Amino acid sequence: MVYTLTLNPSIDYYVELDTLMVGGLNRSKGEYMCAGGKGINVSLMLKSLGIESTAIGFIGGFTGDEIQRSLKDKGIKSDLTITESGCSRINVKISSAGGLETEVNGKGVIVSKEDIDRLYDKLGELKKSDILVISGSVCEGFDENAYAGIVSFLADRNVYTIVDASGPLLKNAAKAGPFLVKPNLCELAGLYKTGAGDAITGDEIITYAKRLIEEGVKNVLVSMGEYGALMVTENMEIYKEGIPDIRTDNRAKSNVVSTVGAGDSLLAGFIAEYFYGSHKYEDALKKAVHAGTLTALGLGLHA
């Protein structure tokens, strides 16, 4: 069974504009709302790939009620913990001319020690060979060791833990020995390069991915945007996969609609093929990149 953990779910409000006028009045030419958060996005893509999952995490207030309703409408199972403090956040995602994407993310709920204890009670019910995807940012009440603690807690239960995070959350979780981490290029560079805006070369991608494995991670899947993805396995095998030329609904690979959720879809594709398909890393990487590309073209996830 796949579980997706989103500690700080959201209502994502997508707005399409011709041009974003900063400091002025903007009128939408298209909009929609849906339940969001990186783990929830993984559940949505898994559903479209025919894989059932259960979404867990924290919700609060009227926006939390809407998240539950939205997931139910989309056929996503959930076992969310309701907090007493705060409301689930609203994230605004604006697409404007030239493929420019602007995001404003809300703060979200505040969790207590009792809330965290209830979450761990649920995690304690996971069984051998279950898969737990731990994605995104944390809500108030957690620190930078949050994901490392969860990975360590599940280590002796033989649960496959997968982490998609950044900064100290990722760095600390890596040392706890998850089955897989999925940084993008910026997140990978941020772990080992200190200069603001530092670029990362092809050789460095492999070097840093291997370093993550040396620090405790079993497998590293690096999402590289328009360059596809790269994977370094626990046996230091290296696989690369470029973006496929998908021509569906008159869209080609150059016609990117939005990259929001593409990395989450990539991760869902990997899970679907590796755990429910061929069980081969190379095949899973191909499926991952295909799923991520579909979402970037507007043909997956919320399509």
C-alpha cells in the first residue's frame, strides 16, 4: 500500500493571466481550485496511473474540510489528522505570458505535541513493504529533523520511505537511510554548494547524488526539468532519461503549460513502475519522466 504524507496540505488556487501587473488590477482569464501539497499531488497522479494510495497529514479549519471533500470527489483515500489551531493554507499559483509562474504560499496549520503523537500512531500501523512518500514543507510545530525522525521510526518496520524535500529537511533525512530521495537540480546544489545561484554541472550532479548515497540514502532520483531525470542506485549504477517527444492534443514537448506538480508526477511514475510494474530502475525512470512530462504539458495530474 502507498501512503503519501503531506504535513502542510493546501487548497491550490490556479490563476491564468495574459500579463501580471504588479501593483495593479489583474483579471483572470481562467482559474480553478483543488487540493494540493506535494504528497497529495503524488496521490492524484498515482490514481490516474491506476494505483491506490492513502493521503495522510494535517488539516484544519474550513479549508481543511474542503481538502477532504476534494480528495473524496477525486476518489483519493485519506486519513488526515485534524488540528485545533490554524487553517489549512491557500496557495496561489499564477501563470502569465511567456510561461512566467508566480506563487504565493500560505502558512498553514499549527500542530501540537499531541497532534504529532497522533500522526505517529498512524505511522505505526504501516506494514512491511508499505511505501511512504514524505513530501514538501512542514507546518509550524515541526523542526528540520521532522523527516529524519519519521524515516528512523519506520526503519525497523521495513517500510519503503521516499523523501522529496529540500535544505536541512532533506540533508537530515538522508542520514536516516530512506529508500529514495528526489531532489531537483536546485535542491541538490543547495546541499553542497554555498554560493547563491550556483549552477550545477553534469559531473557534479552525479558526484552529489553519489555523496547522498554515501551519507545513507539507498537511491537518488534527480529531476532535471527540461533535461529529464537522472538516477543513481544503491549499487552506484547511473541511469539517464531525456524528455520524450509527446504529441498529444496538438501539444509538443516544447509547449510547457506549467511545471507545477511535474516533479510530484515524476515520483508517482517511478513508484507505479518500480513497485507495481517491472521492478527495474531503468524502466521506472522512463515511466517517471513520461509522467512528469505529461503534467508539464497540462495533460496529467489535474488535467
